Amino acid sequence: MRSAPGGRPRDEKLHRAILQTTYDLVLQVGFRAVSVESIAATAGVSKATIYRRWPNKAAVVMDAFTDRVGSGSLFPKAQSATESIRLQMRAMARSFRGDDGALVRALLAEAQFDPELARAFRERWTMPRRKLGIAVVEEAIRQGEMSADIDPADVIDILYGPIYYRLQMGTGALSNAYVDRIFRRAMKGLGGKDRASRDCPP
Amino acid sequence: MRSAPGGRPRDEKLHRAILQTTYDLVLQVGFRAVSVESIAATAGVSKATIYRRWPNKAAVVMDAFTDRVGSGSLFPKAQSATESIRLQMRAMARSFRGDDGALVRALLAEAQFDPELARAFRERWTMPRRKLGIAVVEEAIRQGEMSADIDPADVIDILYGPIYYRLQMGTGALSNAYVDRIFRRAMKGLGGKDRASRDCPP
Amino acid sequence: MRSAPGGRPRDEKLHRAILQTTYDLVLQVGFRAVSVESIAATAGVSKATIYRRWPNKAAVVMDAFTDRVGSGSLFPKAQSATESIRLQMRAMARSFRGDDGALVRALLAEAQFDPELARAFRERWTMPRRKLGIAVVEEAIRQGEMSADIDPADVIDILYGPIYYRLQMGTGALSNAYVDRIFRRAMKGLGGKDRASRDCPP
Amino acid sequence: MRSAPGGRPRDEKLHRAILQTTYDLVLQVGFRAVSVESIAATAGVSKATIYRRWPNKAAVVMDAFTDRVGSGSLFPKAQSATESIRLQMRAMARSFRGDDGALVRALLAEAQFDPELARAFRERWTMPRRKLGIAVVEEAIRQGEMSADIDPADVIDILYGPIYYRLQMGTGALSNAYVDRIFRRAMKGLGGKDRASRDCPP
DNA sequence: ACCTAAGCGAGACGGTACGTCTGGTCTTGGC
DNA sequence: GCCAAGACCAGACGTACCGTCTCGCTTAGGT
């Protein structure tokens, strides 16, 4: 078994510089207006260096983004699991109101045209968050805060679907009030007075 | 006010031919791969003719799409208002599984980069459906099928958010089963024990 | 029978501007250092406009060159046909000492790597001159100034071959004295005193 | 004389391997299509190793070429000095019809853009051959086969100029017949009537 | 029956970015 | 200290679309 055959290693400083530049550029002028050429020029790097490391602009931006946001401790401690979820929803909405919102919108949009990016977005943004969320939901179920007969993944969809929906549709602000309303309503259910008789078709 | 001094009127056949060609092309090769040039060439029309009528590709595709789907009779008759909503959710999921899904994904994605398209998408796709949906929700409330203290718009977000979420995230299939699960769970609420006894007695 | 189907005609001013710019650039910085990009930038023209009209840099330079030199009245009037040839050889040598020399060297060199350019060079530079030269040689033969049993094409090769040779090899200056020497010697023949007996192998 | 101060000596095997690879590659795909990278890759050598030994591609090819052809025994023995020249012209034409022709064309062409290569080509190809040729011409003059009042260098130009001319212009094949015609005509001179009676009596 | 404004096809144009390629230099770690 | 490997900067390549424009031709209305 012979050792690796040599060759100059990639320059990690460059990596960081490119991602930083990319992040800044995207926020300044928007995803569409950023080009690989502008990233290269701004970062003082040749285009080839970028294409050696990423297949296209979207991949660079994806990296620049996930480098930033990480996948860290997302669910704040709270009195209960459900309360932790509510706070996390608020935190996500808040971040969507800022720079992250623009990036998530752009990346999620671009992913609709680029299967590889879609995969990356799912693996590096969506799924880590879903997994954390599902764990908290399971805890909530264990604590009896949520029904036992529930699929945790559905809970995530019901609670977070509306947030992404507003982010993209622009039907209204992603305010804390909105988040709280959605949360409360989803917890209580939409059904009316005598709902028991109706919402359980045989 | 002077009268129009003559001039040749727009050719309506062309309009239809262009939209038809556009629709077909987008389905064949995808939104990204379609260019105004390819539409013009395929439709046997000059680029100028297209740019005389639409500001850019997205607008043409938007027209081609809404021309097709209309905003017609969306909520099927059913035993109850809530049941009508459920059936409509199923219908939307079904259409999202087909060609419409690809188009809605592409248009919604593109709209993230194009405020004008975003406006058009909202006005011609999102809002008509929301309005119909809200009306049905209001009817449901009147009938006591849904709580009186609810914002109908939130109901729409909670029920449809998850559908768009899956459409774009690709976290799972938009099956009827999924739709039913989301619907039932949203109606019942996510909350646990203390309400479980009322929800679905064995 | 309908007329040509329209379309915007090429802008002739642009054509001239591009060729002029190209010519100037090549003389300033040399063939190799000129790029299509620099031509476009200097001429205030987009790259696409150049590529719409020529397949590559060499073709532009070829055009720029032949546009300049034309294929005009090359053989000056003189007392005799042979004298006309000598004067033309001097004229060519003189032009090779100037800008044309650099261009002919570059184009002939580039043509060694580009069959299409080679064809163009032959058709637009070499052959027109050869044809004129051959006609004058034929006149010389008619006038008894040159042997009757001679292939005029060989005469051109013998007289002009050395000029191109010096142009490219750099073995010496293309002076009038050199041209005259080559001309006189070629006319008289290389053979010595008793050459008749030797240079006609049976 | 100081001893070598340590350090690893250059690997001569590598040198030969690189030149061999280069030669083969150039013949296979042509001078233009060969890059230093392709030579390095094919020879299993790093680019740096090549750039450590030669300044650029042309220099490598130049070496690969002269390594092959040498400057060896060029003028065959013959009955007379002039006949030796004729046979050498044939030999050169034959070699130009083969692989060497392609290489000489490419190198001479490239030399038009690269003064250093031009110098090398002159010193290692052109001048050795010219010197040998001039010596033979001087011998021919001593033997009375050529005029005494002649510059041997001009003889070389007149006889070999046409061969290079055809090699590059592509105005016709470099056949033995062509060579013989040029040789005979140059020996006899192009001039007409008054000398015709002396030249080749029937 | 004109007349005239506009529609139309064709396609040239200035721009801009793409992703690829090569040239020549430099760096790392093994031998 | 040479080597293979290969990262790096620089910058041209030729292509593809964009959205605008100009050119002549055609075609309906208004008079």
C-alpha cells in the first residue's frame, strides 16, 4: 500500500476567502447578479480555481451559505418540548427576515432547476433541521404534549410548511405573531365544536 | 383625443401559437433549457414578436401556464365544506404530480428572482386559489365545522403550506395518503393527552 | 418568385472598422499577441459580431491584410517583360521589408497549422500573384527573352522561392542588391564554362 | 575543476523519453494539438520537469526533431559536385514528403513567432545544411562545373528556395521530377534565344 | 382605392457570462 | 536536490442568450 502520490494540496485560505467573498457578494447584489467571474475577480482568484472546486455558481453559494449557518444547536431549551419548537420556529422566522431568508429563497429556488443542488440543499439544510425537529417532536410525544398516533415528519411539515410558504409566496410578513398563530392553531387543530364526529371518517 | 390612425392589429393566432409552443417546450426540455430564441424558432416567429408582447421568458411561460390551467371550478362539491377542502387538496396534489407540478415549481422558483413575475404569480395563481379557499373555510366556520376564532388565511397556510413544501423540498411523494394525513392531523390538532379523549374515541 | 426574406443587413462600416483595427493591432503588437477579444475591444465591437463574420483570428487578419494590399497592378511597365519581372521582385522585396513582410510571415506561418487559412492564403495572395507572374513570363517567352522549353511556373518558383526563403529563414537582408543578384544569376544559369556537356543528362 | 556539489544529476533517460514522446505525439496529432501538458502526461513526467529543461513547447519539439535527423552525411557521393547537389535536393524533397516535412513546416512556422526558436532553427537546421551545401558548391566552382563569378550562398538560395516554397505554399508536389526540373533549369538559366543554341544541342 | 401606422420575419448588434483550455510558475512531500 | 503530482494565476477561447435595433414586406383600418 503506497502513500498518496504527492501533489500540491489545496490552499485552505483560498477556500475561506472565496466563500466569504461569495457570501458578501450574494448579499450585496443578489444571487442572480453574482457570476463566477465576479467572485473570482473580487476574491483575487482565477476562475479555474473556482471551477476546480465547485461545479457551478450555485454550489459555491451553497457552500458559502452552509459554512455560515452551520447546523448547530438549533432548538433552544425551554420549559417543554413544544415550547422549544415554538421558539425554534420564531428563530427561523427571524433569520428568514434577515440575510438568511434571501439566501434560502435563492438556493431553494435554484435547486428547482439543479438536481445536484437540490440534493445538497436537502442534505445540508433541510434534513439536519428536520432530524433535530423530529427528535424534539418525539420527545414531545413521549411527554404527552403531542398525540401518540402522530407521524413526527407530518408535524414538521404542518408547522414549517407555512413558514416556507410565506417566505416564497410573499403573502405576508414572517412575524413572530404569525408564527405563534400558526403554532397555536396547528396544536389546537382547525376543527370546530363538534368536530369529533366529523373529522374521523370511518 | 385623436382616433387611432390605423395600423395593423396583433395577430391573435400568433399569440396562441406562441403560448402553445412555449408550454410544449417547457414540458419537453424544462424551464431552464428553454430560451426565447428557441421559442421563437420553434413557433416560427421572430424574437421581436415575442418581446413586443412579453418582457421576458418567465412572463411568456407564466402566460402559457395560466392560459392552460385557468382558475376555474376548483373546489368540488362535497358533503361538507371541510370535505370539499380535502378533495381540493387531493386534486392539487394530483396536478402537482403531473405537468403542472413542474411548471409551478419552475415559476415559483423563478419568481424568487423576478419581482414582477412574483407579482404575476401571486395575482394569477396564488391569490385566486387562496380566495376560493378562504371562502370555503368561511363557509366551514359558518357551518361549525371549523372553530369560529380562526383566521381563514392561516387555515390555508397550514393546509397548503405542507403541499408546496413537499413539492419543492422533495422530502416525499405528494400522494393522496400524504394529503389525507396532513388534512386529518391539521384538523385534529397536534396536541396530546388532555385532548386525545375528545378527538377520536375508539 | 418571392424576394429574399429580409433581415437586417450587415453593417459595412463595422466591417471596415474591424479590419482596420485588426491591421493596426497586428502591426503594433504582433500576430500572436492579438486576440479576438482585443480586436473587439479596440474596435468597440462585441466578440459575437466578429465571430459572426469570421471563424477565428487568422481569418480576420487575412481579410485585414488582403483588404489592404489588394491584388492590383503588380507588374510595373518596363522596357521588357524580364525587366518588368525584376522590378516586381524588387517591389515585393521592398514591401516585405516593411509592414507587409511581417504580415506575410505571420499569415504564411499560421497557415501551416490551419488548412482553411492555407487555402485562403493561396487563393487570395499566392495564386493571384503567380498568375500575373506567369502571364509576364509567357510574354517573355514569346518575346524570346526566356527559353521556349520552360515551364513558367518553375520560373516563378526559382525567382520568388529565394525571396520567401530569406523572408522566413532570416539568412540575410531582402535588399535590392540581393534581388538583383538572384535575378541575374537565375537568368544566366548557375552552370560553368563547359556546362553544356554536363547539365543535360541523357 | 570543482566536483559537483552534491545534488541529484539530471536523468538522461528522462531526457530521451521526453524527446521520443514528443516526437511521436507531434507526428500523431500535429504540432498545434500537442501541449506541454500532453507531453508530460504521455511521458509520465511532470510539467515542471519539462519546463526545467526547455523554455517552451517549440524548444522541446525542436530538440526532439534535431535529435532525430542529426546533421549527418547529407551530400551523397556522386560523379560530380553538381550531381551530388541534385541528389541531395532529391533526398531533402523525399524527406519533406514524409514526417520530416511536417516537422520542418511546423518549426519554421512557429519560428516566425518566436525569435529564440528562429535562432535555434537557423543554427541547428538551416546553417549546417547551408554550410555543407556551400562547400559542395565551392567544389563545383573549383571543378568548373559552376561559374566562378558566383556567390555560393546565392546558389543555395536559388536551388533550395523553391523547395521550401512548395513545402509551405502547397502549390504542388515535391516530386523528384519537380526537383530535377528546378535543378536543370537553374543550371541552364532562364534566359532565351541567344543562349539556347549553346544549351542543349539536339 | 388609397394611405398609413403597425405588425411581422429575419437576423445583426452590444453585452455578458459561461465553462474549458493552455501556458508557465510554484509548492509539497517522497526518494 | 530532483522528481511526480498537481494547485495556482492569467487570460483567451468559442458559444449561448439576452433584449434592442433595423430592414423591407405585408396587412388592416380610416378616409
